Amino acid sequence: MYAVIRTGGKQYKVAVGDQLSVEKLPAEAGQAVQFDDVLLVADGENVKVGTPTVEGALVKATVLDQERGPKIRIFKFKAKKRYRRRAGHKQNYTRVKIDEIVA
């Protein structure tokens, strides 16, 4: 059984036991979270596709920890104008473990 959920403006295909990093959620490590924006639920041959979401479907997960992604280097310049800017960015993520898919 698997589901497709939407969180943080992105879509993720998840199954029970999966661990994934999603955009930062306001939850502490060990807390339970629910994703109710479920776009698709599939159980073998039985597939439910939402319009846009599946009614009554729910994905329960546990927050493992809050983490930061790799550093992204940003560099912009304008040729022949002595304009150069360098910056860096590290995105905040929440690591979750999928516990249950309720169809």
C-alpha cells in the first residue's frame, strides 16, 4: 500500500516505514504529525485518485528530527561592471517516518 501526499508545495510517494525529509514542520522530535492532503491511495489493484484530494484519507507520521540540507552557493555577477555577490543558503528540513496510511 502506498499514497501520494502533498506538503511544502511538493508531492511525495510514501509507504509505511518510509523515512523522508520534507519542508520544515512546526513539530518537535518524537511528536506525531498527520498529512491530510492525500492525492492518491493505492492498495494493490485498488487505486483511489482524489479530485484534488481523497476524502477521508490520512497519513500518520512521527517526526524523527529537524535537520538542515546541504549548503547551496549563490554567485551573481555582471560582466565588465565589477559587480560580484556571493552568498550561501541552507534549507531547513524535518525528517519524518511514515507510520500508517488510513484510506
